[in-house]
Amino acid sequence: MLISSRIDFFLFQDVVGIMEKLSECIVQRGANLHSIDVSSPRTSTSSTQEGNILLELRFTLNAVGNQLGDWNQDQVNPCIWNSVSCDNNQNVVTLTLAYMGFTGKLSSSLGELKHLKVL
């Protein structure tokens, strides 16, 4: 139980660090909001990029066995993967990773998921 609590604590610290980085990105992008074209539709390339980021996350978390087992590089759209929720534009907005028993760390590339709201 003590080991599990330590892992949860370290995972929590990683989440806090990632959320701080995400907040900084949001503030920086907010300052340049006028230069972003929000009317352009998302392409499959964006979905593929988000999938690649999540695959990197799976690797850095040291996922084994059934942990994120359906996160597959052959399935380009991560919106169909378990533990991933997307908005109507196929942007990853939620990752549900709690209590899965990972032994690794969160990937710093999570900050590149521009629409992620809940981790």
C-alpha cells in the first residue's frame, strides 16, 4: 500500500507539472489569439499528431498488458481509443488515466495537445 501511495504521489507531482506547463502555453497562446485561424477545419494530420503524442505517452508511462492496449499506431484516430475523449471536431479533450497502475512518467509532449482540458 505504501508503494502504491508513493507512485500515486509521484504521478500526481508529474500531473501538476504538466498542468503548469499547459497553463503557460494557454496564456502564451491567448496573447497571440488574433494570429490563430479558428475557422479552418482540423485535418487528419492533426488527429495523427495527437495519436502520436498519445503513443509516446503510452511508452513513457511504461504501459504493459491491457494498460492502454487498444492505443494502436495502426488506428490513426485516437478518438476511438479507450480512456480518450474527443470533442465534435475530433480534438482530444480528456484523458482518463487514474488508477491504472503505471510505473513510468507523463510525457512532456502532452503540452502539445492543444485542446486537452482534463487529465
